[in-house]
Amino acid sequence: MSDVDGVNPLHDAMVRGRTAGNGTLLETDAGERIDDARFADLAARFAAALVAAGTVPGDRIAVQVAKSWQALALYVGCVRAGLVFLPLNPAYTETELDYFVGDAEPSALIVDPDNEASGQRLADARGEGGPRVLTLDADGSGSLVDAASEATPVPVVARAPDDLAAILYTSGTTGRSKGAMLTQANLLSNARTLVQAWRFEPGDTLLHALPIFHTHGLFVACHAVLLSGARMIFHAGFAADALVAAMPRATVLMGVPTFYTRLLAHAGFDAALVRGMRLFVSGSAPLLADTHREFEARTGQRILERYGMTETNMNCSNPHDGERRAGTVGPALAGIEVRVRDADAGDLLGTGEVGVLEVRGPNVFAGYWRMPEKTAEELREDGFFITGDLATIDADGYVTIVGRTRDLVISGGYNVYPKEIELQLDQLDDVAESAVVGAPHPDLGEAVVAFVVPRDGAAIDEAAVLAALDVSLARYKRPRRVLALEALPRNAMGKVQKNVLRERVAELFQAVP
């Protein structure tokens, strides 16, 4: 990548990183090799096409497309043009997408060709202020690609460290999604820290099987490769057979706990297979200690667990060189501070005491998009971000996440917010009220379970309830089970006691392979 005409810290760092490599950026799971020059050319043309479509620096570009190397080039193109990248889960329904388009007010909406009609409906509903709808298919075709083929690359747009580079939406327990505003400095500082902490070099090859619409797959994994000159084997998604086949040509795997449980279930996954691998990273959900131990027994290697959030990228990591302690997420990364406070009194707590984890550093986001009150609630005046996670810090600085103050469920590495599902359930004719919790699951980490109270005279048909949610919720959010109760357990203040519900489903999925 070359042609740096402006001062754009994030883009410039990616340019310099690629010059350290051997010219190959990635290989697709179909065997196609994409070199740096081809990738950079498409990114520059995407930037030019978006500029020609009328976008200006600071505009939001909403992207809901399948994973592809072209989609990654679109992200780099947005950085190049000074545009704010807004990736969205391809599983979102039109109803869900409508909220993001209305809240972020993007200048352009990039969708899969199959979703062009629904995207256009959302744009038309907003009149002249609606976004320009363009398409990008997983095979590299679409109207955006057509426009890019005719576009003449424009100079790199100068951006300041505090300028926004991305907005990633993270839901809240109230059901209203929040847009975490990430600056150039947020992303670049964390990328540089991870390259150093995890010892990324031009000779590395990353097995990339994560989605690229969230922090883990896009900013953690891709930035490490783009800034270090390393390469990727770029899989469209996780498939154990495909990863096992590619592993002899790789050195690093980043995944969620589900990756590792499924690899351990694969007959071909053994110590001989991973002889050339130097690093296995796990995050986005807690890794069971049993999985950690079984992995080490099978391969002779210890998984490196780390901890991050949409609002902060990565905060903590077990060391590359040093003791990786199962059940912990390691000490704070270089340049990042962590502390725990009492959830009620707000007092700072000492070694080993459980409190709400707070983090501070150049990685911490700029706030929530158009939510100053919410930003003020979660960002302290001294710069510490209140994570909402309960944790302890031991004498060596290792952080252990012991619970969540919020009701977040993490299923297969995806965040699921119960309130959003409860709102959909409560709209059903036969449901009087509902409560959603997570149940331990040996493969997904947690599975979504819904408890519903029927209206007077009604009966709950589990299959019918699940079918009704199909049209309004992405697949990963849908409950695995719907259980009927005469009444929800409540405390003296009338609050639903979700801890009681969690106890009832603690062993519900333990027999699932």
C-alpha cells in the first residue's frame, strides 16, 4: 500500500506495516491470493467511489455485508477517505437495521445484493436525507464495485488523532443500542500495543475465521496483520475441517471459546498438527478452565486469554512470554490502567476484592453517539470507563472476571442483551411477561433461555413462540428454549430475580455435545 498524500494516522500506519511484509496480504479459503498492491488499489477505488457518491469526511458509512476480502478493503477505503466505518451484523433483520440507519444517519448504506430492496425501503422512508444504497456481494461483485472500477483514486484525507474512525453499536439492557465512537487514536494505539504484546512479525500467518463486523475480527485480528506485515488465511466463517486443513500453514489463531471446543472435538486436531503454531488467542467470552486444560494436554500449548470490550478494544492479556493463568484474562496491557471499585459505595478496592472493573488508557472510546447522558454515566471525569463487569485483581496484576453487573449473555462470542428479546416476547398475544437469561452451554459458552408467563386463559406453545421471533431477531439472539412459568420470581421491590432463573437452567444444556 502506498500513495500517502495526507496525514491520516491509522491509514499511514497500515501503509507502513504492509511495506514490511512480502507483498501477500491474504489467501481466501477458496485458495485465491490477494497481494498488497491489489488490496490497496481496491481500497483506494472504494474511497474514490464513496467520495464521488457525495460523502465528506466524518460521514457515517453503514455496512451490512458478508465477510470477504473486498469488505475488508472497504473498511480501509473508508479510513483513507476520512469516513466513519459502521459495520453491522449481516444477520440483522430489516426491523433491526432500521434503528441503526435512523440513529447513525449514514450517508451511504452498503448491503448484500439480496438485501438491496430492503435497504432502499429504509433509505426511501427517510426522504431526501436517506442514505445512498450500494451493494457488495461476497463474490466481489455489486454496484459499489462497479462504481469503484470507474473511479479515479483521490488523495488520502488528512485526519487528526481525535477524529472518529468507526462507530460500533453495542446494545444496552434497556434495549436501545448505543454507538461506541472510536477515534483514530483509540484504534491505532490498541493495534500497536497488540502487535508488540503478541509478537506479530511479517513471517506470521493468522488463521482468520472470525466475523469482521465487530472488534475482535476487524480491529484486533485484521489490524495486527495490517500493521505488522503478516499474512492471513481468510476464511468466510468457522469450519473445523477447514481450519484443521489450513493449520500447518499458519502460526496464529484468534478465536472464541467455541472455536476451541469444536477443534478439540475434531479427530485430526493434535500436537503434530499445531507444531508450527506459536499462538492461540481466545476472547469475547469466558473460556472454561476444563477447555484450557484439555487443550494443553492435547497440544502442549496454553491458550492466551485476553479481555476487551466494544468501547475499549483490548484491555488485558495473559502474557505472550510468561505465565498464562487459566481463568484469568491477564494483567492490563501496556499503557492501560485497571482498577476495581465497590459497586455501591464507589470505594477503590484492594487485592483480591470483587468490584466493578474500570479501565483507562488511549484505547478508551470517545463516548456514545448522540448519548451524552449515557456517556457521562459510564465515563468518569478522570478518564476511567466503568465496564460493568465484576472482577478481582491479584497481587501480580492478573484480572479475573467473575460476573457481570448487567444481564448480558455471551453466546458463541456474540453479545445478546435480554431486554431486546424480552420486548419482542412481550408483544406476543399469549405472553403476559417474560425474562431472558443465559444458561451454561458446553459449546456456545452460554445459551439464551426465555421464561414466559402466559396471559390468562392462554397456553404457551414453545415452537410457535420461537417461530414468531424468527422475523424480528437475528439467529444468534433467538432463545434455545422457551419455558413457561405461572409467575416470575421477584424480590420485595418487585424486581425479577434473574439469579433464581439462572439456577433453574444451570444444567439445562449440559448433555449437548
